[in-house]
Amino acid sequence: MKAVQYREIGKGPEVVEIDTPEPGPGQIRLKVTAAGLCHSDWFVMDLPEEQYTYGLPLTLGHEGAGVIDKLGDGVEGLKVGDPYAIYGPWGCGRCHACAQGAENYCPYAAELGITPPGLGAPGAMAEYVIVDDPRHLVPLGDLDPVETVSLTDAGLTPYHAIVSAREKLYPGGVAVVIGVGGLGHVGVQILRAISQVTVIAVDVSEEKLELATEVGAHHTVVSGPGAADSIRELTNGLGASAVFDFVGVQPTIDLAREVAAVNSFIHIVGIGGGIMPAGFFSTPMGAAVRAPYWGTRGELIEVLDLARTGSVGVHVERYDLNQAVEAYRKLHHGEVRGRAVVVP
């Protein structure tokens, strides 16, 4: 089968031919219908050799959807041909976090060698993918897999970050969304769908700010010198009750700190490598700083239900497997408006 793999440190993704995998006991094979590209893929591929821990070759794709193609021994309650989305943050399945569906915070996954598809385990950027357990499948029903697959990360991650800050999303409050690309433009929609806050979108790209307006942002601000003053002016000098940084580089983290209100939440979602010092004389009084990661299985079900109502959607650019390398290039250079999806 064809697959998109990272095979050599520093070389970037390649389209290759590999053997079609067979499901072992308890496993499920999906025929992939869609796989999403993510900046996290480039974060992994940009790591120097001494920091790279994901194994080679690595089949990419931690956003995946497909139809069941084959069941391993012992799998019950699933039917060949049914469509599913893959819940990506796999955990041990037995600890307190996993029992709550929060496998994204499983404390034992790393020591047990359990890794997400596309981030250690073979991912969905291929014609077929193996899912390790039925609990990591969420029914798609009649949702279009191509339009929906990015919600498994680009929807789930902002949803988890936003619902974790729900107490700050009160009527009259202000939420600032920094970075309105693949995750941020979905975050704007989620904020509008589940709260009554005023949403201010921030980005360096006028095109992405136009997209933010299209999906519901009340105000847009160009990132750079003067951005903090503009946001303070829009909030009558008080700042934002919640700030969501979907970029995470030092300038955006500094901006988040500057525009956060007293007793606010600052959620750093992007993995750009920036650091925020927290405490007296650094962050506003009472402000809480968190780095939420991915989301729970229950939250993925809720995100897909929001998609069914039409409250949340992803702006998608489609590519086939042979175009995946070009799609990754465009993603790396900020040329994707919304989310890139590979359709095998």
C-alpha cells in the first residue's frame, strides 16, 4: 500500500510503498477515507536526532478516519464497512485518567510504549491503518470523513482547551484567540457555539483574519506592535477573561500575558516553544496559566455532535496521497487556509 512516511532525520515526508498491515488480536484495520495534516507533524520532523524519539520509519497522520476493513481475533460489537473517526491520544486504558476517557493525560502510556497513531504508532496517512482497541473508535455516522477528520485534533484540541476555561466564558467576557489557522479558526466557532463571549481573533495573516471573521469572530487584530494596545482598547482597558494561544511562540505568549485580565485563564495550546513565567509581578493577579493537551474521548463525541448541528466545521483543502509532500510543504510555509486533508 502507499503511505506517507518520515524515514530520515531532517529529510521531510516521503510517499512510499509498504506492506499492508494485518490486525492482531483485539485490533481493527480501517481502510482510510481521510487523514489530516498538522503542524505537530512538522514539529516532530524538525526535531534534531538527539531529541527525536518517535521511531523510523514513521507513517504520519494522527488525524484519521476510515471504514472498518478487517477485525482481529476477539473483536466484538463492530461491523466491517462501518465508518469511524480515530480517537488519537491512546493510553493504558486502566488508570484513573483513562477510566474517565482522558487518555490524553494517561501517566503510564510512555513507560508502557503506548504512542498515538502518527506520533509513534503507524498513522493514518496511508491506505490502511491499524487501531489498537475498539475504544479508540468513535462512530462517524453520516458525517463526511473528509470534512470531519480534522476535528479529531483541530477540533478536539481547541474544544478541550475552551471547555476547560468555561467558567471564564461568561456573558460580557472576552476571549482572545491568537492564531486562527487550522486549530484557531475552529476555536472561534466553538467559542461562538457554546458561549456568549466576545471573540477577538489575532493573526499575522490578513487572509486568516478574514477566515476568522467568516466563522464568527467579533473583532480581528493584526499581530505585531500595537496588538496589545488594540486588544486593551477593545476590552475597555480590562483585558480578556480568557486567552487561547494556538501558536505558542515567544511573541504570542508575551502577547497573551499582556492582554490577559485579572483573574483570567491563559491556555497555551500551540507548541511553538515559547515560555511564560508565571507568578507575582509576571502574570496578572489571579491569572491561571495552563498547557492543555489534545482532549478526552467524550469531548471528541461532543465535537462531532457540534459538527452534526452545523455549529462547527473545518475549512478543508483536499489532496491525494501522491500530493501529500506538496501539502506538507504548503503547511510548513503557512500557505494552507484552514486544514489540509489527504484522501487516499
